[in-house]
Amino acid sequence: MSVDVESKFPEGRRLVSVLFADILGFSTLADQLDPEIVSGLMRDLWSRLNKIVEEHGGFVDKQLGDSIMVIWGVPESLEDDAERAVSASLELLIGLNKFKENTEYSEAKTLQLRMGIHTGLALAGNVGIHGEYTVLGNTVRIAQRMEENAEPGSLVVSEATYQSIRGAFQVKRLTPVQLVGTKKLVNIFQILEELPQPTKLRYRSKGGLKTILVGREEEMARLEDLFQHTRQQNKTQLVLVTGDVGVGKSRLLFEFAGQLETENPLLTVMSSRALKQTSQVPFYLWKELWSNRFDLNEDDPVESARKKTIDGVLTLWGQALGEVTAVEAAHFLGDQIGVTWDKSRYLEPFNTDPKLRIERSFLLQAELFNRASQRGPVVLILDDLQWADSGSLAMINYLWKSADREIPLLILSCARTEFIKENLEIFQDVEQIELKPLPVSSEIVRDAYPALKEAPDSLLSALAERAEGNPYFLEEMVKNVLGSKGFSLEEKDELPVLPGSVEELLQSRLDSLSMEGRATAFFAAIAGRVFWKGAVLAAFRGSPGVTKALDVSSHNIVGKVQVALDELMEMELAFLRVGSAFSGEREYIFKHSLLQEQAYQRLPENLQAECHLVIAEWLAERVGLERSVCVANHFEAAGVYDQAQAYYTKAAEHARAKGYDKEADDLQYHARTLPENNFGQGEK
Ligand SMILES: Nc1ncnc2c1ncn2[C@@H]1O[C@H](COP(=O)(O)OP(=O)(O)O)[C@@H](O)[C@H]1O
Ligand SMILES: [Mg+2]
């Protein structure tokens, strides 16, 4: 029994989200009404509020008369603790309102809630006054301070909480405040409401190293100018951020979107990322953007996919009348991204000319953005264009070149430096922001990583020099140093050994994983930069050669894989994505494409092939026609050429039907030129 209690209530420093909620107007009530009535009322109210908190997985830590403290992250910590804390708090507001509507005592109608949340590390354990389980530390005090800064009827959160819930809620940046005992101003945010669809820019992580954006003031200012310009000129603006791997392109756009979000409550951000693993899927970039927005899954039943698409289009389309209807737009949009319609009267006239159908689809999607931007600024974030297919690029071009249509749309994109040279016909006149390496200086390192505030200058300069201004290299190195055994910031004379290259560093980060963690990273890397828990599990079960080589037993695989995935998240090597291509499948993404490449290379070729086959079969069961090329890629890598050929052919036919002739030709050619005999045929 005692063992049970212990495992349920873990001790130690843990990442938690703490909510303070105060009911205002309680003492006035106590003066006006009979004490028995007051206590009856409060009991009723608290039981309602507690129920809401518990439904959202919160642990009610303390209740003191008119206030409560609730913790998320104990006994169990999940990636979405902060999000659940914020959702619960918004529900509490609704709960109080309902209570006020129903109560017979008009005096109780003046009650109001004031709430604050902070997310951070706290000491958890049986450390309460009476030895009860609770959490202690600065995190708790900051949460309380957030609450004190909230207006009655509102919820205020700290920067750390905001960073964890970004993109899921509409927020407003408030005037920074001072914390007791410090001179420094800290950012605070008011939560307005839950967003209909969270943006996929955001990943869910488990705490992690706090980093501050450094050395990009000019670029941020330029982006801000471009945003204002787009609105004033009423014209679509295309911005391309270019730079080397890991120089900070994605981070810049992420930070900028965050700044816009807190300054423009009516802003709509939609985002998508091209991936190497889907670079042959026609129109993938936009498919992903709309799927995120409409919450579409690859395996949705067709009726449900249609409904989600129509509802999603309607919301953006609005009420204004026009020549075309939202339904027509939904049909043309859906048609491009794999949502099929039964005998659509809109699409049918275009059956014989897929090129015209694409054009009309582009036009209607542009109109959709146009209508959405009438209600507030719309910003699109398109990452990693170097892996975008030509159809996706064509639509970017279309939106941009039809700039005379007066759509105030800001398209922020990024790509590796070489990309622009290879795509001059579209991108030669864009607003280009070329990201240079960060300055090599110890101050930059100190500013970027608060955890190194006290570190000796010699260490900081060594890190800066080794990283050569590449923030990804720098960040992984900092994590390595901070996480290495026996390292302490106090020992000033001895510098830790720093790796010679990013690749070497990433390998050593992978080496520091547990055996299962490493195997999971390898399997995941076979699937691609984006992977699914189910695919990893399938690989564990279906590649005995690999599990044997890596020396992991197949006992309790499901549990082990989840623990391993959590380990990857805790080490910030991978993150959980918001939403997933497949319903009920947790979707993850490697922190960086470089890391995925490094993990991939760790398996010898014959073992890679074994895993590719499992992944091919796993995908084949789940994907629609659009992604058949991904299945083909895996069969090819597995050396199962007959299957690869079948899937390439399918993909080619699909591309042809959609009007992507060039892709169709390439795929068909590829299918024809595959080797005749399967690799190692007869062995399997
Ligand atoms: N200016 C910066 N200040 C602090 N950290 C940064 C900065 N730019 C990038 N980083 C960090 O470096 C890593 C790589 O950045 P990322 O934007 O993914 O690179 P890219 O997209 O150019 O490959 C990320 O972890 C990111 O948070
Ligand atoms: Mg990037």
C-alpha cells in the first residue's frame, strides 16, 4: 500500500502549472447574509468549481476560505498540463456565471473570480505543514502574483505558461509587472478565449531549457514593418527567410508570430511545414495547412471529412454574399487536398481539364483568404520550402502574383539558402531576409540561456567559438554541457570537452539515451522527421533483426515505447505535435531535420531495410491516395521493388488525374526503372 502511495505521489523537482483562483465579493456576502446561508452557498459553489478542476485533471492542493490553489503536473505530468490548467480556468469562469444565474440570492450575483497561472519547476513531496503532499517554491509565489495582477473576472498567466499554451488560446499582452523582491519586469498575459483550431507552429514539450531569442532585433523589426505594410497597402506580401541549416529561420518566424498574436487579438495564423518525407505528395504544403485548420485526419471517413471541410470553409468565408458560395469553395479546396465529393456539380464540368480545375481551386482559396482577412489580419507561415512540391509552390506564386486583387495577406516562408537560386522564376522579387550566423560572443550565449547566467566567461566563449554562430549547434551543446555528469557551474577552471561538429554532438546526445530511447529514435527516424507512436511500435514488433542488434527485449513493448518517447521529449530531441495525420495516433516531430538524419544513419543498411518494410506496411494500411508515394518510398528503401512499383504507379495515376503532369511523368519513369528483382528475394 505504501509503495502505491509513493508511486502515485512522486517527490522531487517537477514541472508543474499552478493556478491560484480567488473569489471576490465573498466578504461582502458574509456581511449581508445569514452565516448559514453563506456557508451553504459557498459549499455549493466550491463543489461545482472543484468538479470542473478535477474533470480537467487538476489536483486541488489547498482551499482557504475564498481561494484555491490547484496543481497540474502531479501526481502525473503530461505534455499539456499548462493547456489543461488554462482550459479549466476558463471553465471556472463559466461555472461561476452559471452558479450566479441559478442562485436565488441576488447578493451572490456580484461574486467574481480572479485567477493566475504560472508554469515552472517546484519541489513536490510531503512537505506541507502537516506533512501533506504539496509543492513549494518560487513557482507557487509567482502563480499567486499572477493572480494578484488579474482584473476581476479574468485570468492572467506568466511568460512560461504563455509559451506552453501559445497558439491554443487567444491572448493579450498586458503591461509587464515587477515580482516581489526583484527589480526585473516580467511579461504577463491575459487569456481571452480558446482558439477554434490551435496552430501547428506550437509543439508540446515537457519543460525543457529556457532560451531567449537573441541577435535578431533587426529582422524582427523588418517583419513588423512588412506586416504593417501589408495591411496598409492592402496587398499580399511574400517574405522568404533564407539561411543555413540551424541558423534560426523557423525560430524567427515562430517568435514573430507570437509577437503578432499578443498584439493583434483578431489575428489568424495558419501554418504548414514541408517535409522531405512528403516532398512528392502533390499539394502537400496546403493539404497540411488546411488539415490543421479543419482538424482533418488522413483516415477520416469521407462523410466526416466533407463536413469538417465545409464547416471550416464556412467559418472563414463569413456571411457576405458573392458570386460563389462557401460550398463551392469547399468542393474545390477539398478536391486538391484529398477530400472527395460525390458527383459534385461544381467539379464535374472540370473533369476533363484538371489544369483548369487547379486554377479555379487556387482562385477560390485566394477568395477564402480574402474573406478571412476582412475580419482581421491573416498570416500564413510556410516552413521549409526547399521540400515543397511544385503544385504547392505554384499556389504560393498564384497568391502572390494576384497581388492586384487587394488581399492583405502576409505569407511568411523560409527555406535553405540554395532554394532561391533554384526557384528564381517565383522568388526572385520576394522580400528576402537572409539570416546570418549569430555574433560569436560570450554575451550572446549568456543572454540566450538564462541557465548559464552564472557560468564563467571562459566557458561561454568556448561555447560561442565552437558553435560559430549557429544557434542549433549552440543549443545542443549547452544541453549537453548542462546535462553531463559531474558538471557544475562552480568549477571554474576546468572546461568540459566540447564536440567538434554538430554531427558528433547529435550522436552523443543520442548516445545518452536509454537503450529503448535510442532504439525508438532509430525506428522513428526511419519513418521520417514526423513519425507516429504506432509506427514505432510496429517497427519494434516487426523488425526482430534490429531489436536483437540493439539488445532490447520485446517484453511490455507498449509501455516501453511510451517511456522512450517521453524520454525523447524530456531531452527535447522530439516533440509531440498538436493534432495528427491519423486519428488516435500520437504524432511526433524530431526537433530538427539534422537530428533525424543523424539517427537514421545509425542503423546499418540491412537493418534500415527491415524497418522500412514495416513502416511501408503500416502506412499502406492508413494513407489515402495522396500519400501512396510515401508508401512507395518505404517499399523501395526496403528493397521490395514490386510493391514499390505498384505504389509509384498508383501515385503517378493520381498525380495525372489531378493535373500534375510533370510529377506523374517523373513517378512513372521512376516506377519503370526500379530493379526487377526484390532485394534479397527468397530470404523473407
Ligand atoms: N536567435 C536565436 N536565439 C536563440 N536561440 C535560437 C535563435 N535562433 C535559433 N535558435 C535555436 O536554435 C535552434 C535551431 O533553430 P531553427 O529555427 O530550428 O533553425 P532553422 O530553421 O534555421 O534550421 C532552435 O532550437 C532554436 O530555438
Ligand atoms: Mg527550420
